[in-house]
Amino acid sequence: MTVLAGIHAVKHALEAGEPIEELLIEKGKEHPRLNELLHIARNKKIRFSFVPKQALERLAEGVPHQGVVARLRTADSGAKADFGDWLKSLDMESAPLLLLLDQVTDPHNLGACLRTAEAAGCCAVVIPKDHAANIASPVVAKAACGALSRLPLFSVTNLARAIEQAQQAGFWVVGLAGEAERSIWQADLKGATAVVMGAEGEGLRRLVREKCDQLLSIPMPGKVESLNVSVATGVTLFEVVRQRQG
């Protein structure tokens, strides 16, 4: 279950048919746009209730809620399915694209990575259970912009083991590392590919790095030493898309 806060975000989710379990409306608050949300919820037979403002503030975790919060079901994920079993169901002939995130703890970055992964056509995203942003956070949901309900997200105990499982299923696993001599432009990423991105600042952990089939870098002619993880994820995933469409 994840939480979405704010009138615009909730309305978009309602109109897009995202799997909303319940709307929580601030008790006593009157606003035409809140009434519009209630009207949509009634037509779609979505449960709603009125709660104190303090309850919404706790759920929203700092995201401006404007008097409304929605509880959403996430896509089929590691909470309900085993990653190894899910891999067996994939059509590897279709050259699926998989994203693994190694200890991305910033919820804005995690949400942005999920949004980019969905836009790039990833089949799923894998994150570690520990030392990662809370996927139920409304900050993640807002940054993900609906991707959480459309993209399977697996939370695994051991990311290195998940990489091994992906390799056994037929994925070529590439890790992004700034010092890698070979760039994403030089690699062949047209087959079944799993991209592994490291944490903000620290990059890939040693064991995760060693499990990758290949380390690649992003060409950076400027003077900055690194990119934000969500930006680097976007650059890398859409290089894969470019190669496949080209």
C-alpha cells in the first residue's frame, strides 16, 4: 500500500484509473475541488472517509495534502511475489529491461527513478529491503507520478543474490561506475539487460559491483564528478531505448 497526497495528484490518479483503495478527506474542510474528488469517487465506487487534519499530515509526511490523501495498491511486488518465481514468467525473447537500485535512500530520487523506469519500458524495479527509501512514502508516490501502480517493484533481502537470479534467467547485468573505461555508448544493450545503479554519493557497493557482468560509465565532458542517481538512471535507460529503436 502506498499513499498519494494533494488534490491534483489524487484527481490524476482517479481519472487514470489507478488502484485507489480509499480516499481520506479532511473533516470540516470545504472546497469545490474536494467535492469534485468525492463525486468521482462515488461514481467509481471508491470508499472514502473524513478524518482530522492531523491524520492527513501524518500520512502525507510533509507533502502538501490540501485536504486529501489517497491510499493506493502498488503493482504486484516483492511483498506478494517472489522475485525468482517472477523471473521465470518473463518472455526473455522480448529482451526485457530491468532496473536494480543499490541503496537509494532519498525518496525523491527513488520516485524519480521509478517514473523513469516506467517511461523507459522496464519490466520491474528491484531494491534492497534495508537501506532504501520507504516505498510507501507519499514523497516517493508523488515523484513516481503513477509508476508505482503500473510497475512491479521487488524489495529483496540480498541485492547481490537478485543479480545472480537475473543472470541465471538470461539478463546481461551492467553496473554504472564513474571510473569504468567503457561507456554506455560503446556497450551493446539491445538484449535482455539489467541496469544496476548505485546509491547517492557512495555508488555501487563492492559485492554488488563484483556481481555485475560489465561496468559502464556515462560520458561527462564537463567538470562535475557525478550525476544525481535519478538523472544518471534516465540517461542510461534511454540509451538502452535508443539502441533498441535505432
